[in-house]
Amino acid sequence: MTAPSAYSGPPTEESNHLAWEATLDRLEQDLLLAERFLASGQAPTTEPWEVPQLDGPMPDSLLSRASEILRRQSDVKDSLREALSSNDRQRAFTDRVNLSSNGLTGPAYVDFTA
């Protein structure tokens, strides 16, 4: 999804501001989906990211919003890293249990009546 432009023709300060707002909206939408995924464990469906065509630098009025998005992205990245690490530890434990069970792949029963 590219950042929509409200104007055709040469870029203006207003069109640049709108394009940056739309880009931040998209980043925030993807971030919200990632945060929900971490909370629920259900993977969201997302659209592929396309690099937006921005006609100028980010307006100063959007810097605090961009900084907050960046902070939240960092938190999500750390949470995802921890979740993956936990998954790896659980898989390694399962592998060790499987190895220690002498290759048994199904349930084992003991007949106490015999």
C-alpha cells in the first residue's frame, strides 16, 4: 500500500504532511496487528508492505507520533524475540524427552492385571 496523495501535481507542504500521516497510519495499523497477535496468539492477515513514495522529510508536527510508533515497535520486537526464544526452549525440551523415551513414539501401557 503506498501512501495516498491528496493532490496531483507538484508536491506541497500539505500533500507531504498527508502522505506522511498515511504512512504513519499504515505503520500503526501493522503495529496494532502485531500487538494483538502477541496478546491472542492468532496470526493476523496483513497486506504486503510497499515502500511509500514520500515527497519530502517528515513534518516536525509528526515527529512525536513517529517516535511513539518506534518505541512500540521496539517493545513488540522484544516481545516477539522472547516468544520465539521460549518456543525454542520448549521445542528443545520436547526433543530431549523424546530422546529419553528410547524412541517410543506412541503411548506405553502397563498391564497391572497380569
